[in-house]
Amino acid sequence: MKEKITRCSWANTDNILLRNYHDNEWGRPCHDNQKLFELLSLEIMQAGLSWQTVLNKRQAFKGALANFDYQIVQTLTPQLPQLLTNSKIIRNQKKLSAIISNAKVLTLMELRQKTFDQYLWNFVNNIPIQHHYHSHEEIPRTNQIVKQISRQMKKDGFRFTGPIVVYSFMQAAGLINDHEISCYRYTELLKCMDNGYK
């Protein structure tokens, strides 16, 4: 008999997309610049909507936004009217414009010999913030550290990066470990940290 896996309460679902996202992505430290841009963009799209809605449209977003290659996305302003007619994605002009603008910020960052990975992980001294929550209801929507990061990101030119979006993004990208302590991923990520994520 297969052993039952204990997941975060929000991931106790029959929805395969949501479960796989929890098991394989959420909270896992990410250092891939393109992937980080994808996660930030998806969190921007999620604002005011359910995460399930975003996951359902993720593949369509990849098709519409050049697989989140930010060097290509930064050039998509002329295609914005066309993107807004694409019924397969979330058609929100402010969010799409912010994603294109953020792609330009990342491209300029690289011209200055700095990566998005370096920029983000410097905020946490390259060590994920470990929380110890028993239930998902305990997890805040943001905190003081994230508010400071949000302010700095806006100062550096990022758009649609308010504290709530940034907190969710940091959870997704593994800069914050907010898995419930009973979740099997919580323990796995702690072990990974002890081993230097090798």
C-alpha cells in the first residue's frame, strides 16, 4: 500500500496541476533568471484572481510571451493590442504592460553585469527565510521585510510589485519557505538547505 503523503492544506486536492506545482516548484529555491521572471510574471497575473486560474493558463502564457524569455518580452509593446485579444490568457492591459516593462528592467540589469538571480537573492543574503507555520491560515499576506523589498524593487523600476505580489513571488521562488511544518516538502527543503542545495 502506497504511503500517504502529507502536503500543505492548500495542496490537498485532486487537481493535478496544483498538486504538481506544490510538489515540484513552490518553495524550491530558484536561481534560473528566466524561470524567476516567469514566476514573477505569473504572480502579477494572479493578483485578484485564484492561483488555479493562472496555472490553467500557464501554457498559453508561455506561448504568448515567448516562454518568458525576457529579452524577447521586452520588445512586445507593439504586440500588446494583439495580446489583449488572446482569449487563452488573462487579458489585463496593466498587468501585461508591467510584465513587458519588467522584462526591460531585467535586460538593462544584465547590461550592467548583474542578474535577476543575484539581485533577488541578495535581499535574503542568499539564504531562504525559514518560517514555521502549522497551518496555511497562519501565513501572512506580507511582512515588514517584504515591504522593504517591494519598495526597493519599485525604486529600481519594477512595476506591479506591491508587497502582496512580492511576498507570493518569494514564496514561489523559494526565497521564503512557507510550507506547513507537517508538509513533506518543508522537511525536504530544510535538508536541502543543510546540504547547500546540492
